Amino acid sequence: MKPVLGITMGDAAGVGPEVIVKSLTDKLLYEKARPVVFGDKKIMQRAVEIIGADLKCRTVSGPAAGGGDYGIIDIVDLDNLPAELPFAKVDGRAGKAAYEYIEKAVKYAMKKEVHAIVTAPLNKEALNLGGVHYPGHTEILGALTGQKDFSMMLTSPKLRVIHVSTHVALSRVPDLVKKERISKVIELAYDTLKLMGIQEPRIAVAGLNPHCGEGGLFGTEDDREIVPAVEAARSKGYNVTGPVPPDSVFHRAANLNEFDIVVVMYHDQGHIPIKVLGFDSGVNVTVGLPCIRTSVDHGTAFPVAGKGTASSKSMTAALELGAQMAKVKFADILNK
């Protein structure tokens, strides 16, 4: 049995529907998984026409009804948007609808009828205008699944990072860099890499301050919080190195292949190197949830929305990774 991928359509004013359509023109995906879109059929049909894809949209009652037939996009149609929704404009209707797609997909994932959720991008301003007050997908998924110990992981062909903190002001980061949180993120990194097929994960932990604080000259968080977390992880048998100065750790991971992942302390510390190395081919993974979630690592790309020119590399990579992780996590179900 192939895993079911629940693809949420994202913000309809952006490129989400288009990159989904482009990815679903790949016949190889259907050999690995059964994709089902949670979205609005009218909007998906519009995207098919924009791309000029030889695909048909079909409404299904739920993921189990999706046939996984190449050439057909199976859609759980929430029918919650107007057909004439404009492109490239922040619209509360699109934000609210995008949340509803995630909510529906999570319900099926919690029943294990969807084996991985793969998300197209949201627009945070539209989300809030639609009455949904979350900073992004990660926090929405944590709330919908009732989880508190979760984190954001970004993967690319050359580098993986996982975050101790994400969507907060930089001034708050030092207060969030705590031994307990770092220890949990190391554990999440280890478990997720195992799902990705890495049997003996090598984990680096980036420092927070320049030169990891230089013995307290540039801050005490590295010695006070990060060092004890690394030592605790080592005592559990994890292969962990750190803290490693942030100005060298990514080179050591991406270019020297010393590490499989870097634990980073804040949003931009991880996002900048990932996007420099693989802007259009990265994948965002939410770890620590009861369900698998992968996503594109880019936004709604309003400037190119509706033009059919947006790259689908990141969406394709997210679908492939979701299928791979689902096969490991749900092997007992899928192999029956």
C-alpha cells in the first residue's frame, strides 16, 4: 500500500496551487504515493489551466476515496473561495480558507487516513486578516495536534537545520535558549533523521554568541545552557558535537560533511545558510508532531502568482520526503 499524501493548497492568491499542479505532472510521484489535495476545486482547475497541464481535477469525499491515478488530481473540495479570487493580493478570505485546508488534513492525519501532510505556502498577513492568529504553519499544526514540544527543521541537498526558537523577536532569543529546550530539539533531530533513513545521525549544535561566548566575554548562554544540553545528549548515546561557532558550523556540515544536521538557536541562524545553499529546493519539516508534515521552504511569491512560472522543485522535494518518511513511520500499516 502506498502512503497517502494530504496536500494543503495554501493561500490561493499565491503560487501554491500552481506548484502543486506542476509537481503532480510527475508520474514517478504516483508510483511512490497517493496524493490528495485539500483545497478548492475551482482554484485548482484554474491552476491547471494556467500551467497548461494535461491533468483533470476530481472531487473525492475523503483521502480513502482517492484513487491515486496519474493524470487526475483528487481533491477534497472545501468550496470556500470565489472563482475570481485575485492573484497577488493579501485577502482574508484566502487566509481563512488556507487554515481550513490544514484543519481538515490534520483531522484525517490524526486518524491515520493521511500518512503525511504536505503544505503549500501561507501568507501570514492574510491568515490574520481571516481571523486566524498564528505566526505560521508550525504553530498552527502544534495547536491542532495538541503538541507543545515541536520544532522546525529545514532540509536541502547539502544541509539540514533544526530550530530551538523560530518566529519570535531576536531580543527574546537569549531567554529561550535553555538546556531543556535544546535537549528536546536534539532528541527531535535524532528521531526525525532516523525516519529519513539515517541510521547513526551526527548532530552539531551551533553556539548562540560569537565564538560561542569566548568564555563569557560575549555572553554566557553557550556555557550555561548549551554545553550542559550537549553533555546530557552525549550521556544518552547521541553523537553530538557542540557548541560549534556559528561562523564555521555550516561549512563543516555542508561542505566537509562532518554533520547530518545542525541545531540552530534562532530563525535566521538556520534559514540564511539553507536559502543560500538551496533556495528553491529546500523542504520545511515540522518535527515532534504525531503526524508527518513537510512543506515548501518558500512563501506565496505574489510577484509571480498566476503566471505559471514559479518553480515546483521545493514542492516536489517536499512530496518525495513526505512519502519517504511515511513509509518508515507507518511501515506496519502500509505493508499489510
